[in-house]
Amino acid sequence: MSLPRFALDLLALPPEASSVSKGIDALHATVISISLVGALGVALLVARYVIANRQRGTNEVTPRIESSPKREIALGTAIFALFAAFWVVGFRQYVRIESPPDDCMTVYVTAKQWMWELAYDDGTSEQNLLVVPVGKAVKLVMTSRDVIHSFYVPAFRLKQDVLPGRYVTLWFQATELGDFDIFCAEYCGTSHSNMHGIVRVVSASDFDAWKARARSTLPDTASLANRGAAIAARKQCFACHSVDGSAKSGPSWRNLYGSTQMMRDGRQVRADEAYLAKSILDPNADRVAGYANEMPSYTGILDADEVSALVAYVRSLRKGEP
Ligand code: CUA
């Protein structure tokens, strides 16, 4: 269900341009409409009782009015059921927003005072411009170089805080062609309000043409994964991690991405981008069962771009990944 134009204008909402926009607007509009009807009903009842029960004589005693418990329980239950229904719909939307599909295109986002840097798997990168094909699921793997920022695309109805020292993900599927604003929605310093970018949603063929053009300025070996492999060699990662599945003092990177790992405290954790990045920055936090606490933290040693490149490299070591 899509909101009519006048309703979008009335609520000052931008166009609905992602796969979740319409559902979120529908819930938003339903909650607002029911609240308005409820408030109007209460106001009318107040007016009615003010008039009906106005003081008529100076010696009149206010009558004691008892309500029926049955009615009170019925009213309470009905209102609770209504709010529970809002919650059920909202929770299902939340789960959908939190669960990226498996065949996402990945873009690495680094926020810094005061711009957005977007890096693609093939080694190309942009500032403040995120180009994506329409209808394709895109997963953003995001971190900040300095303070807390918040990645906000109003037309997609999506917002996610971006934190230094941590990697968070957000996925979306654009449904409309065009340019849409990216705002920073967390006050991050003097130029916070200028921290603005564009999501450019283009057709699949335009996207391929744009990619080819951007890539033509780079050498063939410039992919993010290749950069990650070079960083891994330089930082001696291979002393402890194999890439062919053989055993070393740390888990092998072969087929690690996307697998489910058992932690030493018994938790099961899926090795996604956020997990891989966290394990580089804080290796002991989610340590795989059977491995010693030997790996040093790379916080402050690797910058955000290098961590993204390493994550892209580990990802490329899974069967079926580009
Ligand atoms: Cu970045 Cu506000």
C-alpha cells in the first residue's frame, strides 16, 4: 500500500523509494490516523460531559458516578490489542530491515568529519555519491573514522548510527530511479549539517556502464580483496591464518565468511562482515572455541579502509564469492 500524494505532502515525507518505504509509511499513517480519531473522540466526550454535567444550582452536590468494571476491562483490552497490533507490524518490519538477503551487493561506507566515503568490492570508490542499480539488494558495511555519525536516507525510510571502532550493516533495495539525499542524522561537529551525500539509483545497464568507466582508471589488480591480501601479507596475518583450510594457531580464512562459528562461551555467531571486522579490532570479544587468546587487537593499527579491504579479502575466500 502506498500513501497518496497529498498524504505524503501533508506529512512532509519524501517519495517512497525503497522496498520498505511503503510498509513503514502505512504503519506511520495508521498510527497517526488512529491517534487523531482517538484524540478527537476524547475531545468530543469532554465537551459533551462538560455541557451535560454543568452546575445548575448553587447547592447541588456532584453525583458519584461508578463505571462498570466489565466496560473498563473491555476498553483496556481493546486498546492493548490495538497497540500490540502496531507492535507486531512494526516488529516484522524491523526484522525485515535487520535481515539482509544472501545475494547482496556490498558497499563499504566510511564516515568521517564531514563526508561519506563509499568503497566497492572492485576497488573503485566515491565520496558522497553512492551509485546502485535499481531493484538490487545492497548491503552497506559501515564504520566511522572519528565520532558517531548516522547514515540516513529519508526516501528509503532507513537510518543507522555509524560508530567509530565498530562495523554495522544496513541493507536496502531501491525501487525508484533517481537521486536521493543521504543525511547525517547525528550531530557530529561544526559541519554536521553539510555532511550530505546522494544515493543515485540507476538501471542495471547504466550501473554496469558507470562501473566499467570507474574501473577503467584503475589497474586490473585494484580490487578491494586484492588490496586486503596485500595488507594481510604485510601485517603477517598468514603466520596464524591459512587461506587453504589447513590448521594454524588461528582459524583458517578459507570458507570462513558466511559460516556459523561456535564461540568459546557456546554462542553461535555467523561470520558476516561485522563479525570479521570486530574480530580484527577486538579479537577476544567473540573468540572461536578451541583457539587461544593470542591475537593482538588491530585497533589503531589498521585504518577503516584497511579493515574493509581485509574483510573483502576474507569474503573472497569463500566458494562462490566474486
Ligand atoms: Cu556526521 Cu553529523
